[in-house]
Amino acid sequence: MLFINLVKKYPFLAVLTTVLLLLVSCKEDTKTPSTVSSSETTSNQHPSLILTKAGVEKIRANLGNIPVFDKTLEAVKAEIDAEIELGIEVPIPKDYSGGYTHARHKKNWLTLQKAGVLYQILDDEKYAMYVKDMLFQYEAMYKTLPVHPKTRSYARGKLFWQCLNDSNWLVYVSQAYDCVYDYLSEEERSKLENNLFRPFADFISIENPQFYNRVHNHSTWGNAAVGMIGLVMKDSVLVNRALYGIEGVAIDKTAKDDDGGFINKDGKAGFLANIEKPFSPDGYYTEGPYYQRYAMYPFLIFAEGLQNVQPDLKIFEYKEGVLLKSVNALLNLSDADGEFFPLNDGQKGMSYYSRELVTAVDIAYQHGNQDPGLLSIAKLQDQVVLDDSGFSVAYDIENSTIEPFEKKSINLSDGSNGNEGGVGILRNEPIELVFKYAAHGSSHGHYDKLSFSLYEKGEEVLQDYGLARFVNIEQKGGGNYLKENTTWAKQTIAHNTLTVNETSHFKGKYEIGSKHHSELSFFDSDNANVQIASAKEDNAYPGTKMHRTMAIIKDASFEKPFVLDILKITSETKNQYDLPYYYMGQVLDTNFEYTTPKTLQALGAKEGYQHLFVEGKGKASGATTRFSWLSNRKFYTLTAATSKTDQLYFTRIGANDPDFNLRRDAGFMLRRPNTKNTVFVSVIESHGSYSPVSEFALNSKSNISEVKVLHDTEDYLAVNITDISGKTHLFILANKNVLKETKHSLIINNNEYQWTGPYYYN
Amino acid sequence: MLFINLVKKYPFLAVLTTVLLLLVSCKEDTKTPSTVSSSETTSNQHPSLILTKAGVEKIRANLGNIPVFDKTLEAVKAEIDAEIELGIEVPIPKDYSGGYTHARHKKNWLTLQKAGVLYQILDDEKYAMYVKDMLFQYEAMYKTLPVHPKTRSYARGKLFWQCLNDSNWLVYVSQAYDCVYDYLSEEERSKLENNLFRPFADFISIENPQFYNRVHNHSTWGNAAVGMIGLVMKDSVLVNRALYGIEGVAIDKTAKDDDGGFINKDGKAGFLANIEKPFSPDGYYTEGPYYQRYAMYPFLIFAEGLQNVQPDLKIFEYKEGVLLKSVNALLNLSDADGEFFPLNDGQKGMSYYSRELVTAVDIAYQHGNQDPGLLSIAKLQDQVVLDDSGFSVAYDIENSTIEPFEKKSINLSDGSNGNEGGVGILRNEPIELVFKYAAHGSSHGHYDKLSFSLYEKGEEVLQDYGLARFVNIEQKGGGNYLKENTTWAKQTIAHNTLTVNETSHFKGKYEIGSKHHSELSFFDSDNANVQIASAKEDNAYPGTKMHRTMAIIKDASFEKPFVLDILKITSETKNQYDLPYYYMGQVLDTNFEYTTPKTLQALGAKEGYQHLFVEGKGKASGATTRFSWLSNRKFYTLTAATSKTDQLYFTRIGANDPDFNLRRDAGFMLRRPNTKNTVFVSVIESHGSYSPVSEFALNSKSNISEVKVLHDTEDYLAVNITDISGKTHLFILANKNVLKETKHSLIINNNEYQWTGPYYYN
């Protein structure tokens, strides 16, 4: 830390040190070429990024004895042998993502990296020759290659329509070059470096500062690309440009990128700034897990290269080891099947089985404290990276103790300093709840303060819609963001949270939303029976404050843990409050009357409302409203405390969707019109099961007869749940004074309740 | 067969024979009590229905050595021990299916049967005592029990709302009684027989002839119930009533049951008539696989009892061994995951993992020719019946060769004599197509002549909607058929077949539809590259004839086998033709323009059209119309030959559905208005894949540039498919003279084609 801080103050120190290190390692190189361990300086050897000479020796010595490694190797060998058989193709760039030239160059970067690694591990010249041949085809093309013909990007690349993908290419190809470095003659190397690598690195950095010189996942890729090729080429200028950004570049602080995010509001840049800013101290990446996954690869692969070449930088200890913490955070941001919660712009189905997470888990294992829980994830992944870290993991899967990676309730703070809200994940038996009270999440953020989604055994119960995009599927808008991402997916009404007066949080404006975050009231997972998080949002609607508390409560009177959802609203004005629940599955039953219209019309005209059809409309029949549905062969019931003026809507996504870009998913919405202060309280139960094979319907009915707000003051809120046996269950929330040790006492209906801590449940 | 025919003519023979058999076996009983094999007469021994004394001995001798059997035994023992612990509950009947008393009595019949079997296998008196105690609680209640209070059924039961379920109860409880027969004193037995079993058997037969005396799955249960208790009680009157129906009962031939089917149009009755009539010689059961599965249990379990007690009847050889053939047919009527095709009224998800199929497979194995393919299904089921047949299977899984149960293309005729149309199943690699050209399918039939559904690896590609019912889920209409089953699921427009002038086949009238069936033109699965079926329907619309040909064609120019769908229509009048395809998944892309309405309206007012919302409408832009969609992470394209007057609709199920009883699934529909004779030709391709983990979209585009009708006469129809490389693929169909050996010659555009058999493809 001290060194890094010094370097920040005096950048010349870094240059000096790198030069010194290069000198030192040159000397060492001639002395002990084959005995250098990865923890020592190996800076003038090759390979040195993800493989080291020592590592390669160890791998070669163990070939055939480490099943997961051998299996991965066999698969990669088969894949690359087939590719070599097919011949090299380096087409003139022309397409957007989803198109042929895009897919081909993407395939090439992956193939080059793998072929390079195979050359090192198998010591078979055919792989080196293949890498060399393809690199020279790129060299021949790149020299005269103009900027990419597609014009949509704020930072057009050369091989791809955006610099981002050019950077992806260089991050991978640097590794390939590192692997064949010694195979090439000095002349060949200088041809490649002068005509391809250095101009390439300059293009994505100096020539595109709006892309390179900012804090954003795009820039992280750019920084890593420049840094990794710099490490291979021993070019300290490039390495420093990677670590600290381009010197002396001024960027328009009000300019925006393709996604509508500010390019560079505060002038920070470089790899270290990119670690500093978007990661919270808990390792949460502000854009959300989908982009964290995407960003993890350049963060970790470049960090690994730095660790191998410049161990004194202690990159894995930077910001209290946040890179390693981020792997843990990311694994915790997945459901029971390993799929990431689709917070903000996130494509569903992305999971810890992705290649980025294979890398992340392997690197975190080797460069962290060899957490045996990570081995169980690696075992599920059933593959490793073909490098030193992957070998360590594969070796220890065989020779060490594997422990389950236990996912418990966890609170992850957001913001560089951990004080910009966060994401609370509550877990209890099969039930998993993700509660978002974070910062905006940069340009990929959604306007959904205090929203949540609910899972059971990895299946969505109440969904977060995710993004409106079909990544890399050309037929759907070239595989890029669809306009419905803005008009629907980002809007507040698309989420399980409150929309006031049919207007999104912060009026749906990034300029406003990106300035604010929600505030945690408390998070408490100490009591195994009550996993709870509570947070407040005061800025989404000026003059209207929201305070939402979510708990998963395990109670012997119930078959499974149930969810308690309390949303207290305090406002200066009368408003219309809409609180939707995007349930998955089919309506079973309600305790209220509703009508279904002959023709379906949109719920509203803007802010996402234009995309919801109204399939049914009713009124609460009394103080307790019940709605049951069937999903994934299980029964679910939402029981809400209501008043007779509450309106109830059944909605269906898909209105005003001319290209069928949206899924036709369902929603149930509580609407409370013309109200100032109020509380929404709902209980969500999962109960029973249905088997279409035995045709048994077990426990298909709710266990609750009434949900009631017993007490509602500035200080306390009490909710009474009566089960069908007549037994009552009382929950009291302290709105203030939420310290764990604070004693409370409250009289409700002549009964006095005393407890310690922010809540009472009995 | 001779004996059975004689008995039919002279029923007294059966009584006489049974009495003689009883006498003979009494003698044998005293001679060799412990060495009787299941193939000998064991009629006066107990147990004798599904377990025999010899079988029980063999089972006991092998306990602990036969894993699948031991595992099943352990699971059943744990289940029944827990039940015994909970105590006996025999509530006064009150509820419909889905309600408590229904579920309880259902649970009781299952528990009794299992407890009885456990007593025999484990020789532990506690199980016999439990059976005895519960039976006497039923005895005490039944004596004075009135008819069930719920009035909806045409044949109300006593324990249940319909005689059908009372019969279910007796089929199972007979087995329990058989197992504890020797444990009970003679006095106890006569009390049970006089107060419970005989009145019970009389109630469901003599007192409910409209239920008992017909050819229908309901009656099969009734017959089996009466027959099985008759076999245990050695009551030849009951056994004969089971085999041949109630003597001398006249039933109103125009009366209908709850499902709208005729009660008894031709006066046949009894178990043998129930085998005779609904099964085709291929073993297809006219109601479809869902009900065949349901009916299999009483068919096979009673047949097994008959085989054990009255082997001379040779029940498994009856109608050329149709009972055993039916098990093979049923297994073939399942998709790659073992789920039955939901032809007619069928609830999706029902599969060969159901308890009925465990029984069917075990009995078919033991009483058939020990097909090693059945062992592989039994291994998948991972359980066996705890009886002689289940033991044989479990034993042979360990000690014999298991072969895969290979599902190939198969044609299953419908109708007692196999001449009432049928169901053709085409299979080629991952693609599976079910083509229905059958008879109406009794009261559970749908109006969907020449319809089809398409599967890939067990996933629906083009779905058959199935039924509109949530079996045993009380909240949905008591778990019974919903009104949308009639207004939607049975209607023609709900299926992938032709609707003319917005009217269902046979005007949706059972009286008409049940008189007709489609006619096979040919079925040919000899060529591994072309699996094909062709059939004609002349009666669904008087004056309009349909001829549909479906093929799965494997061609090296295509990634996977594709489907060719040719529907030729000849009419005396101009009509509107609607041909829908109920695709699963989401619209990707079209080659035609369409508009999406702001408000959704129903496509029509009746015959199912009132349940379809129009989500989009367009016109064919030219001679080839292309529509692609994404489903289950695979790409699909339908390419149709069209004219510019063809209208194209995107539909969504769910209009006029006040209780949300219908799934919101999608459809794509070709409409050809104001047309006399015409041909619809479409090709359906499955291509490529999408992974949300790697985000690679492979082969996401169709391989076809044009589909064209080249030739269309009374005799021949030729279709030309041009792939994107420009290569043409010609298919010629002979509309007549479809014998395999017939030689054809045809000149198209000056080229002469010569071939042998009903089709040409090159």
C-alpha cells in the first residue's frame, strides 16, 4: 500500500522501479533460468504472465496425473487441433457483434491464447507455429487497417466495432505472445511489436482516451490490454499507462458513452483507479454481478501478470485485498444453481460456469489463502485455466480437502468506501432474497431503489426482469441493447419496488440517480430464524421517503421460511403508490373479486407503464388480500394487509413491443391511490408441491388467515400475522435506534413488549 | 381364445369352470403348499393376486441382495411406518378431488396396499394389524354410508364423489385384503366381506350400471375392482361380472357421461370387452396415452391376478397379446424424457415414471418375453412393484443383460380392428414428431384431425396444448376439467392443424366426430434419411378434403434433420383456411412486415378463437415466408411457401379467460382467405444454439432461401427447397398409388423423375 501510494504521488517512481526491476531480472535471468518460482521476480523470462517457467515445469511433470487439469487440457487440445485443421481466417473487419467478422476475430483471440498455452504445456512446435502464423496475418492487416466501418460506438475499434472488443483481443493475445515469445526470433518480435502490438496498444489508449481514460469496465479492459502487452514487451511506458492512465489528458467531464453514462466525471483513470473506484471494500462491483463477471477477467488476469512480473507491487493486497474479496462477493451474488442475480443490466443464465469465473476462482485460490471452499466451485466447473493457478486448483482437488462453498446471508456494501448503500442477500433453507439498496450502478444501473427478487432452490419466484438484450444474437438489434432496455427494463415499474405517480425513481434521469444511493438501516443475520435487512431511500422522490424491511423468517408453524415485506412511506403530498410483484407461473386463486377485460390495454403511457397490459383488475375485498399462484410445481401465496380502496392489478409484459423483444411475463400489482403516509405489508409463502407424475397436490393452501399492521408510529412498526390455526406471530420493527445492543420497550393494546436490537419477533 | 369365446356364448361355463378350479386347487393346496409356482393354479392360496406364496418365498430368500428391490422396499417401509405412527384416519366422505377427505381416502388405499405387501414380505404382524384395523374402520363406516354428498357425477360413489374413485380404492384394497387374508379369522373375513367388500362391489356395479356396464376407462376400473375382490373372495359371480359385465342390464344408448361421451352406444361391457374395444391390435388405446397410462393399472393388475388365479384364461394372450403390446405402445408414446405426448385430454408432465408405468413395465416384463429393453426403463424408474413381477425385474437388472429401450419411428393403428386411422411417430436423431390421424378418442378426444406436435430432445418445439385442467388441484375447479377444456383445448384452432371458416372439425360435435377417423395414406420409416407419414381426412369438413404429409428429412446440407409439412386441400367451395403453429419461445426474426396493435383483441368469437389474442398481423412479402424464434437456447425457423394474399398472425392464448386457467403461450398462424384448392408447404428447421454462459450464438440463421411448390396435380405434388448455398432439394409425393413397390415417373420442367414407392427425395 505504501509503495502504491507513493507511486500515486510521484509517478516517476513507478517508471524508475520498473526499469530497475527489469535490470535486476535481466541479471537474474542469466543466473538461474530454470529455478525461479512464481513468487520471485521472473520479469525477463517468458512465459511470465499466467504461466511461469517454474509453473510449466511442474505442469509438465504432472501431466496424466491430475484429472481435472488433464480433462481440460484434452478438451482444449481437441478444440485447437480442430481449429488448426480448419486453417487460419483473419477477415477484414466489417460486422457488429453477432456478425461473422466479429465472431471470427473473437474466436481467433480465444484460439490464439489456447494455442499459446498448449505450446508451453505440450512443448509441441505446431502450436507455436500456428500462433506465429496468425499473428503475422494480423500484423499484415493491422498496419494499414482503418477504423472499423460501423459507426455506432463512442470509441470505434479497428478489429471490432468498439475499442472494448479490440481490448478483449489484446488481453488474450498478449498471453499468446508471451507463450511463443522465446520461439520467435528477435526480428520477428520487433516486427510484431512495431507493426501490431504497440500501435494496437496506442490506438486503444492514446487515440481513444474517451474509452481508455476513465473508471469503467470498458477502461479496465483497455488498461489490462495495454498493461499485459507492456509486461510481455517489458515496456514500462505501457505498463505505467495501464496502471495510472494516460498522462496529461483532459476529458470532457459531461460527455456520455453509448450506454448514457458519463465518460469521466471526476478525471480518474488507470487500472488502480479502476480497482479503487467501482469496488466497495466488500468486493461488490457497482454495476452489478453480470458486469462484475465481465470485468473480473481483465482485473484478475492482469493482476496475475503483475503479481508474476512485479510482485513488489503487491497488487492482490491493493485496497485491502479487494480483488480477492470481489471473487467471494461475486460467488455470493449467484443463486443456488450458480446463476448471477440479474441486478441492473444483467443477462439471465450467466453463471459461475462462465470462463471468466473459472479464471477468477483459480486465481483467487492461488493468490488468496487457498480457500478449500473454492475447490468445490472449481469441481462443479469441472475445468480449470491452463495456467499455474489452474494447475494449483486441479492439483489440490486431488490432493487436498475440498469443502462446500457455503452461501449464507451476506451484506455487500456499495461505493468505493462502502458507504453508498449496498445489496443484502438473505438466505434461509431453500429461500433466497436479494434486496437492492445500492448506488445507481454506473451506466448499467436500473432505477429500482429498495427492489428485491426472490428465489427458491435457484428458481425465480419473484423475478427481476434483467436486461432487454440478446447478447450476440444478431437478429435482435445486432446483439446490442434494445430500446426496450431503456423504456422497460431500466424503469422502476419493471421492478419489485414502489413507483410513485407513475414516474420512475429520480425521474429516470441518470444525472440525478447517479448522485444518490439508499441507506442501510440495519442488516442482521445472527438469528438463524430471522434473516433481515432494512434500508431507506429519501431521494428517489423528493418529498416522499421510503423505508423497506425484508426478512426471511423460519417459524415452526410454517412449512418453509416465509418472507415478510414491510414498506413504510412518508410523504408531504398525496400520491398514487404502485407496488408490483413479478411472480413467475400461473394464477391459482385469490380471495378478492376481479374482472378481466375483453381487450387488453396498456396500464399507462410512459416510464415503462406503456409496456404492461392490464389482464385483470379488482379491489381488495377486506383487510387481508390473498393471491396464490403455481410455479415450478410449487405453490406460492402473497398475503397483504390492504384497505378497501386498494386496487389490484394483474399485468402482462409485452404492450408496445413491436419487435417482440420482451418476454410475456406476469405481474401482480397493489395500487394505493390518493394516499400520503402509508405502510405496505405482505407475507410471501412458498408451500407444498405438485407432481404431474403422482398428481398429488400437497399443502396447496396458504397457512395465513390475516396480516395486519398493529402499530405504526415514527419509532415503531408492528405487524401481526395470524396463521390458520389461529396462532398469532408478532413482528415489531424499530424505525430508529437500530443498534444491536439498544433496548426497546413498546406497549401495544395494553401488552408491553421489551427487547434488545432492531426488531422483535415471536 | 376358444375358451373365452365359448364362455361369451355360454356364461354358465365360466361359473362352472371357476368352481371346478377352486375344487382342484383346494386339493393341490393341501398337497404342496410351498412349492407352487406362479404359473400353476394357486387359486385357493393367499396371497394370490400380485404376490404368490412361491413368489413371497423367493423374495424373502433374496432380501438384501437385489438393490432396486431393497431400495423400493426400504422407501415403502419408511413411508408406511410413518403412516402407522400417525394413526388411522377414515373420515366421513365430503369433498371433491383436491379436498381433504378425497385425498385421505386416496392415501388410505395406497397405504393399505403397501402395508399388506409389507406384511407378506417382511412377515411382520404390525402391518397386518394395521390393515385389519383400517379395514374394520371402513367396514364400520360403510355399512350405513349414504351416497357421496357431492352431486356432480353421473355415477356418484360412496367414499368419493364418483364411482371411479371408489373403484380405484377397491382395486388397491383387494390386494391388501389378499395379503392379510390368512391373518384374519374366518369370522373377521366374513364380517368384512358381508359388510364391506360385497356391498362395495355391488354398489359400483349393479347399483351403477351406467358406470360399470360400458366400454370406457371408468368401467375398466370398475370391472377390475369387482374382479379382484372376487378373486380374493373366490366369488365366481363377481369374477364373471368383472369379465363379462352385468347380465341383463339395458342401458340408454343415447345417455352421456360427465365428459360428454356416450355411456354405452353398442351395449358391450365387462373387462374382456374393455380390452377388445379401445385397444388397437398395435396396443394403442383410443383415448390417448394419458388415459392409457391411467387405464393400464387396472388392466394389468387384474390381468396379473387372473393369470395367477385362472391361468387357463390366458388373459395375456387375449386379442393376440394386446395387453403386453399396449405397454410397448405406451412407452413409445413418450418423448425423450419419458413424458407422454399430450394427445387428446392429457396433462403434461405425466410420464413413464408414474406408478402405473412401474407396474406396467414390471408386469410386461414378467408376463411377456422378458424384453431386456424393459429393464433399462425399470432402471430409469429406479423402483419396482413390491410383488412377484417387480422382484423378477429387480433380480434381472442385477443378473441379466440390460439393453436400451430404443424408440424408433413407429406407426400405431387406432380402432379395435386397427382400421380407424392411427398415430404416427417419426423420429430422427434429436427430432421427434407426433402425427395424429386417429379416431376421435372417445369422450377425451380433441377435434384435431391431422394435427401434429414437434419435440427436440424431450423439449416441446411446436406444442400440443394438452388439457385445460389442474388434476387434483382443488383451487382450480376442484381439480376437475375446466370449462376452457371444452371452449379451448378441445377445439381445432388450439392445435397445429387446419381450421376452415373458423369452425372446428365436425363442428366440434361428438356425435359426428366419434363416427369418423382419418385414413392413412402411407407410413414409411425404412429409409433412415426420410421418416414419413401421410394421411387423409375427408369428413371433418363435408365438401373439403385434407391430405397432410409430414416427414423428418436428414440431409447432409442441413445441420439437423428438418421437418417437411405438406397440407393439400381440395374443396368444393371457397373458404378461409387457418393453419397455426404453436411455437414455444420468443420471436427472433421474420422476413415480412407486421404491425402490433396497441390494444389486444380476440381473433374471433367462438370455437376457440375467442381465447386467442392477436399480438401481431402481417402479410407475406413474397413467395417464401420466414419466421424464426428462440426456444430452449436453440434457434428454429419455419419457412413456408406463400402467396401475397396470405395473412400472417402472431397470437397469444389467454383471451376471455376470467380465471387465468390458460397458459399465455404463443402461436404463429398462416391464414389463406377466399380459397378453394390449395397447398400449404412449410419446412421447420432446428438450428444452432445459444449459451447464456459463453454468450456464443451458433448457426442462428436458417439454411433455406426458398420453399416452392413445383408441381400440384391430383396424382403428384412436388416441392422444391433451395438452401442458402443455392443447392436445390426436390421432394415428390404420390397422392395415390402409394404401395412400396409401385413405380412412378413424372416430368417437371422438362426433367423426368423416376422412382419406386410413394415418395421421391433428392
